[in-house]
Amino acid sequence: MQEQEQYAVPAPRNVEGIQKSYKSDAQRMRAKNAQARLAAKQRAERDQRQRDAIAQIPEEHRI
């Protein structure tokens, strides 16, 4: 019996499970990065609108 166990074929790796896990992790990372880029873009647009609004205020009325 020991010889048979020694030459037994190893159990196949769970390739499908590994690929599925990798894909879901990659999708989550891409989604997180996309949300971060969108938030940064929105912050930049808001800051630009505020700068434009401040620029329209006459110098003598600025604090």
C-alpha cells in the first residue's frame, strides 16, 4: 500500500476556484480605483468652480 500511495497522482489544483477568486479580486480593485478616480475628478471640478466664483468677487470685497 505504501508504494501505491507514493506513486499516486496528486490531487489537481482547484484552477477554476483560483481563477474565479483572482477575477473577483481584480474586479474589486478596478472598481475601487475607478471610484477613487471619479472622486478625485469631482473634487477637482468643485475646487475649480470655487476658484472661479472667488475670482468673480471684486478685490475690495474679498476678505
